Amino acid sequence: MVFSDIHFLYLFLPAFLAAYYIIPGRFKNAALFAGSVLFYALGSPEHPIYTLLLIVSAVASWAFGRFIASATEPSYRKTALAIALTFLFGELFVCKYLGFLISSLNSLTGALGIKGRLPVVELTLPVGISFYVFQSASYLIDVYRGKFASERSLINYGAYLTMFPQLIAGPIVNYSTVKARLHKRKHTFVGFTEGLKTFILGLGLKVILANNLAGLWRDAHTVGYESISTPMAWLAVIAYSLQLYFDFYGYSLMAKGMGRMLGFKLPDNFLHPYLSTSMTEFWRRWHVTLGTWFREYIYIPLGGNRKGLKRTILNMLVVWLLTGLWHGASTNFLIWGGVLFVIMVLERLFLKNALDRFKPLGHLYMMILIPVTWAIFAETDLSRMGILLSRMFGINASAYAVLDPRDFLDALGSYWYLLIAGVLLSTELPLRLYTRIKDSLFGTLLLAAMLGLSVYLICIGLNDPFLYFRF
């Protein structure tokens, strides 16, 4: 079940909210925990074992947190943390990476002429496992560090970990962010309406903009990259870049809106990343909570930038390879992470100062790098990725294929208004305008129209899955 599913919009969400608001305050976390588990179960009915895995993860991480907080012997606390993290990341590894590792080993042994192949384990990835494992790990590490006391109530902890607005695609919420409201929060009509408006805005960005932009990328992918011109290749990747942004940004806004309706303030996950003038700045603005997690729990513990340039570069390599792997068990994600690492190192060494000083140069630089890096990210088939990149830069193609504008003009004729809307909505101006009008009659009517159009598009079948669900 996804937020843009008609059954969620008209059955699950209204029924849950009605029950949630009727239930007395002391039972609201129990309702949220139970409702979130039900939401997860309804979303993957063919894999009930994954719902059980979610519950086991919640109970286990809560129990380990209690033990770590109560143990007086430092070695016991450290051992408990190690066992807990091994369990959490072990389940993530088995579900997400084991098949990839075995396939890679088979390819390596085959290339070396070694006979015999290991059986490949093919598992359907549990939705949201990367997100709830990272949240559990951050909670346990922070308890171990003494950042806050462990949560005494399993119900409260379960409500935090499984909270359905952010369960399956984030944002990654640290326990400290919601601790106070988990124990005491206010539910007001103003908070509910503000949350509803944010939810509708996110739904519109996802359904009206991202889902329609997906058609341009899908067309290029279906036709074959070898059959499109260079201008068309760039246009298709730009469309994918905008689709990916508004797909995930829209989801994050819906999550934030529902969180507000439930009395929580979830963190912002996007800060207009396409306005960045460097890749370093971009990754401070894109998927902010993921970047924060890697910085706090990987980069800084490894030494950050405190142990000299060589160690800093090594730490960056670890972070970006792990970031690539977090997004998927596929070679293209490792390549993508490696490319970002190289770019970041070059920026740290000498590029970023120039880019910060000359903003137009920085924007031009990012206008090239953003589509190129997303092209690597999007295409899991390495041979097709190579064709796409070679076509984007006119390599191994005739001058006619590179310059022929007919497919580009046809696509532009069909998608120009969506592309313009995507570019404009990537800036700060629309949000400023929305903030001014959202409480006015015009703003209310605009949101109502956005909701109506979104529901209509969903009903006629224009409802692509959220891209980040597969990560």
C-alpha cells in the first residue's frame, strides 16, 4: 500500500485517523503502533514473514536498548551493542545483499576459470527495511553514547520505529527528534489542517508532476538508448532527474503532513537541492536525513576530517561506497557512489572555492553533473548505461544520430509544460508563494483542485510506484 493508492486515501487513512482521534491520549501510541503494523501488512500481503521481521526488529532493538542502558559493565554494553547491530545489519544484508554477493562471486570464479557455482538466493526485498534498520541502529548507538535514556515502553518505541508516515521511505527520524512528542503531544485543528495541506501538496507533486514526467524517461528506455539522438538522451535524463526529485520530495511532504496530523514534526528531507552550485552542497540538500545518518554514525566515528587529508579522503570513500550500496545491491550503485566520491574529493581539493565564488559557473557545472550522475544511478544494466552515456556525449555515433533533433522536438512538444513546471518548482519561489496563499480562499481552492486532479489521475491508472521503495 502506498500513499497515492486510492485504497489508502479513501479507506485506510480516514479509518485510521477517525480511530486515532477518538482513542484517549494514553492509548494513541498503541493505536499508532498497531495501525502502522497493519499498514505494513496490507502493503505486503504475499509476504507475511516481512511483517513479522518488522515486529521482531522492533522488539529486539527495544530490548537491546534497555539492556545497554541498564548494564553497568562497559564491556557488557559494548558487546550488547555489537550483537544488536550485527542482528540488524545481518537481516539487511541477507534480504538485500546476499544474492548480489553470491552472483558477484560466481562471476569472479567464472572469470578465473573455476568450475562450480554457488546457488543464488533470490529474496523479495522487504519494503522499507533500509529505513527502519538505520533508525534502529541510530537509536541503539545514541543510547550507548548516553545521548538519551532508553525508551521504557515497548509500545512507545514501536510507535516511533514503525510510524507509518515514514516507515517505508523515510525520512530517517532519530529518536531524539520525536522523543518529547512521543510522550506528550498536542492535537489541534490547526495542526491537522496544516498537515493535510502539506500532504495534498506532496500528493500533487508525486501524481501530477512526477508520474507524468516518468513517461518521457520510460519512452527513451523502451525505444532503446542506441535509437535516440543526443539531445533526446539529455532531455530524457533531465526528465528522470525531475521525476526522481518530485517523486521522493512529494513522498517526504506527504510523510511530513501525516506526521503533523498525528501530532509530530518530522524533519525536512529536501532543501531545494537543484539550486546547488557544487555536488558537496547538493548532498547537504538532497535526502538530508540519510546524509546526516552517514555523517553522524560513519564519517565522524571514522575520524571525519580530523586526521589529515589522506584519512579524510579514505573516510569519504567509505561513506560514498556505502551510500551507493544503501541504494541498492547492484554494480551501478557502486559506480555511482564512486563517481560521487571522486567529484567530492576534487571539490574539496580545489574546485569548491571557485564554484562558490562564481555562482553562475557552479550552476552550469551542476546542470551537467546532476543528469550524468542520475543516468548512472538510473540504469542498472551496465551495457545500457554505457550506451546511454555514450549517446549523451555523442560517442560512437554518427553525426546524424547525434544532431538529428526530431525525437527531441517531438518529446519537447509533448512534455514542455511538465519540464518547465519541474524546473520552476525546483526553485524557492513557488514555496514562498504557496506559504503566502495557503491559508487564503484561493489557496484552499487550489489545493482542492490539486487533490481532485490527483485522485482522477490515480483512478485512470496514472500511479507509478514510489522510486525509493526499492531502496
